[in-house]
Amino acid sequence: MNEDKYKIIMSLSHHRISFEYWLRDGEDKLQLMPGGNWPSPLAFYCSQSGIVIGEEAARAAQTGTPNAFDNYFDRLSEGETYQFGNQCKPIGNLLLDAAETVFREFYRSILFNRYGSLTENRANMPLSIVCEADIESNERAYITSLFKDSGYVRVRVIDYDTYIARFINESLSKDYNCEKVLVAWTEGIDLRLTLFNLNADSVNNHIVLRGLGIDPRLEYVKNLIWNDIIGQNPWLSRDLEDSILTKVAADFINSTAPMVSEWLTLSSGGKYKYSLNRTSVDFIQTDESQSLKAGLDSFLRNADIVDRSNILLLLRGVAAGNAYFEQNLGHGFLKIVRSNDILRNKTMSLLIAEDVPPLEVKIHDADIRTPATESLDLEKSAPKSVILDSSMPDLSKEVRRKWRQIKAEASGKASNGKKDEAKSILQTFYAEIKSTLGVEDILNDINAQIENLTPHINIEAKQLDRKWREIKAKSKAKVRTQNYKEARAILTEFRDLCSNVYGAQELTAKINEELDAIPIEKPSLGERENDSVEYPKSHCISRSKENVTSRNPLVSERASSSSDKQSYKQTEKTQKQQKQEETDKGRELIAQNKLKEARDRYRTNGNSLKARLLSEIIRSQKGVELRKLSLEEYKKNKNTEQIKRIIKELEEYLDLCTRLGIPAEEYRTLLLEYRKIK
């Protein structure tokens, strides 16, 4: 073993993150890093005091809290930014900033800075980033560059499956005397099956079963819990509470309790009673189990495996210790082994025993940058892995010229009320020039411009949710007395407040739905004359005293009417153009298959119908995808009742696709295939 006094391990998948360390003078095994409950969800929340990683950050992201993010790898291609240390940074840097928060705590509270601080050790720190199989090769390359460009010389990004293969060959296969090992792993919605050959450096085969990585009982239990609590408060939003429901449901499924009757605390702080009975959960029949078995059979058949009796089944991740996966995957295998801390420690010991060599790059000690998380000097945020000399061109002049154009364009967008587009332009330009030397004043100017475009209201979205109940009750009371005008005024005032609060988009959409449900009475002539707020003068004929006493009142009134009509038509035309722009943007997102983004956009702009349709199609997607996998199975068993239900489900899905303009030819073909089953 090498002479390193310590080593740091960061384990990573699309869904979770974990930090561990090893000390030469310690227990000779990996220990969990301080400052977190590892492994934790891959979610981050940037607060004024630092970066929070894990469950709390995931809840913050789901409730729309500013500067809170989940789905890190999905966001890399979206060009998003985050605020940290008074700086606006591209979303890719968030993993680095979060990791360095953990590293600093390690040097401070575990090593007591006896080897120096993170700044002093960055170039020599032995760091291994262990990636699960769901992280693609281009994502691994990005992570390598992210840390390398930030001064980490001894960093390696490695594949965990490589060490599983070694552990299987050197230990597991000998313990159980098996010919092959099939590993089933899941942490998200997909299940990955990998077949390992013995005494081979590479895996034989693998397959990803889309949508089959979730225990279907989980959604069933979540629905049971939700049905209990929604009856106690009909104004709750399920999307905001999904992470809490998932955790409680998973805890019950993985426990042995025959029943529970407990109180659940939601994100708003409210407590709600729910009850569960295991008998009604464990014996539900689902299509997913048939699809899972069919997928496994097909995979083994393609690998020319008929007899499973000499193959060991190793369950990892969520699949380990889960009765659903054991029952549906385990039939016929030599033995089922559940991954646990002991097996993982044996696998990771192979990794610890290896040296972490320096990357093959030429980086001088003096040129290794201090990340902006440690020093908020913008100049230090520029990577310095390249040594500058006098022969290199000065890019600052070109940047300054382009900045004048960008600034003018952003200003024009903001003046026309398109502040989000203006912010996007500024954030994109910031990401382009942040590594350019000599433009620190421009970076500061961009941050100031973005700050000016961000509304600051001292009220949180959660507070608005609680206030909404009171506002809605007042409005309903006015409607019952047919005082529609005041009902609309109450809702409109509250909606205008919510529209400026980040994270209140869903609430704004609810208010718009309530407004749409209130009848609009045609006002009397007197109301049109006197109500300048509800019915602006541009919408009615002016009848002022001056008009009445003019020399030719008829001509005056006609002129006023003509002017008012032109003004009204112009306003109406502008509104139609804006509505068309939003519709076109929504269609563009749908065409790119960014259905969640399209839904959120329609919801924000008050198009509750399309937002609801998109929500329905997003919820239906998983089930429809499963129908592809289970087609052959249904052709064999010809379960008439289930086939009828699937046909109806596909018909409803196709109807949604048609209404939203989503291409669905493959699903029409799938529907025809199910209709052919007799």
C-alpha cells in the first residue's frame, strides 16, 4: 500500500452522493465524513451560511426554494446558474462547491488541520470519485475536468463495477462456488442487470429495464397515505410533499410492522393522521411484476443462459433487502445475496489499496487556483491550469465590446417585461467570460444587473400557502352573495403579490383557476362610468361633463368612441401576441420532450388547462412505457380484463398526446398490437 496518510472517497450516482475517508493511523476501513447523513440524495441548497446536501436540500428543491437544486446531471445541459458567495455561477460548479464544503470540514474536524487546510492540500489530496453505472462516460469526463481545472492533481474518476468484478472474482465466486454472478441494482426508476463472468476483466452483458426499478407497492402506499391526509386538508399539494410521502412509504414497506397509525409532518409544518395495513399492501397484483420477470427472462435468454442454478444473484441499492425484487427476480438462482456494509467494505478495500497517481497534466503549484468558495475574489475564480505568457492574445477588449451589445439587449428585454429572458442572456454571457482575465469589473457589473432583475419580497412561498386558505374563504363568501366584483378583486390582489415570489408559481396557477371560475357580470352603464379600475376608460365611452356640454356632443362622443376602440384593439392585439409567444414557447418545449418545463411554463402563465393535461401525461408515461415490455407476456396469457384496461389506458394516453400535439405513432402501433390479442 502507498504511503498516503489519508484518502478521500466520494461515491456518486444520478440519485445519491456519499463522502468517506480512510486514515492510515485509524481503523483501516472507510469512515463516513462529518456534516452529513451519508449516503444522501444528490440535492443541494445554497444558503448564506453554506451549502446543504441531502434530504433537506431535496425538500427545498421540490418546494421551489430559490437556490435549491436536485437532478444535478439533468440540469448540466440546461445552462442554469446558482448564487453562492455573492456570485452567480454555472450549475456545473455546484458539485465542486458542495464537495469542498465537506472537504474543509474534514481537514478542520478530523485532521485538526495538522496537514494544513484544503487550500494547502488541494494539489496533493488523494481523491477517488467512485461512479455508479448510471453515470455516463461524458458525465465522468465532465467531473474529471471540473476537479482537475480546480487544482486537484491527484484525482481519479472510476467505475464501481470494475471493483465489483474484482471482488466477485477474488472472493464472492469462491465463497459460493458459482459460475457467474448476476447483479441487480437500482436507485431510481430503472433497474440495471449486469452479468459478470468469472476470471474475465469485463462484464459479459448488461441491460437497463426502464421504469422497473421502483417497487410498485411504493406508489400504492403513497396513495393510501395521501388519501388519508387529503381528506383532512383538501388544499394540500401532492407535488410539494412527494419526498416525504416516498420516505414514509418506503420505511413501511421495508419494515415488518403489520400496521401503523401515526402522525405525518408535512413540509408546511402541519401534522396529519394516516393508517396502513400490511395485508392490503403485500398482496396487490401489478403489471410491473410480470414485466420484471419477462425482462429478466429475455436478458438471460439473450445471454444463452437456460439453467440459473449455478448463478449467484447479488442485489444492490434499493433492491437489496426488498421483498418485491427478491420474489420477482430470485426464482431458480443458486443463492440470493444482499449487498450490505460488510460486502461493500470488502469491495472498497480493493480501491483503498491502490495508489492515486497524479493526472498527466502540467500544472505549476503557483498556478493552482483558490476556488471562489474559499475566497470571494472574482479574479480567483478563473482557472489557471494554463500558464499565460506575453504571446497569448488579450481577450478583454473583445469581451468589453461584446458586453456593450449584451447589456443593451438585456436592457431591451427587461424594458419589455421579459425579465427572465434578460437574466438568461446575462447568465449565459457570465458563463462564457468567467475564465477570461482582466474582466473582473464586467463580471461584477453582470452580477449587479442580475441582482436588479431579481425581485426581493420578504415573504416566503410557504407563508403564502397558509395565507391562501384565508383569501380563498373570503372570496368564496363574496361569491355566495353574488358580489363577484369584490371576489375577483380579493383574488387579483393576492395573485399579484404571489406572482413576484419565487416558488409560488403553482399557487399563482391555483388563483388563476379560481378567478376563471368566478362569473363575470356585464356591468351597467353607471358601473362603466364610475368603475375605472375594473373597467378602464379604454373599454367604454367617455361621458364626462365636458363631452356633454360640448358644441357638438354627437361628434365628440363618436370621436371618443373611435379613439377608445383603437386603444382597446391595440391592447387586445398586444395581449394576443404575448399569449401566442408563450404558446409557441410551450410548443417548442413539448417538441423537445421537455414536458415538465412546458407544464411549469403554462402553469406560471395561467394556462391551467394545458398545465393539467401535461401533468396527466407525465404521470401516465411510466405506465405506458411498461406496456411495451409486457406486450409479449400478454400475448401468451391473454388476460382479457387486463388487456381491456390497458387498451383504455393507451386510448386515453393517445387522446392526451393528440390534444397537446405530441407525436405518438409508436403508441398507436402498440395500441393496435394489444387490440389484436384475442
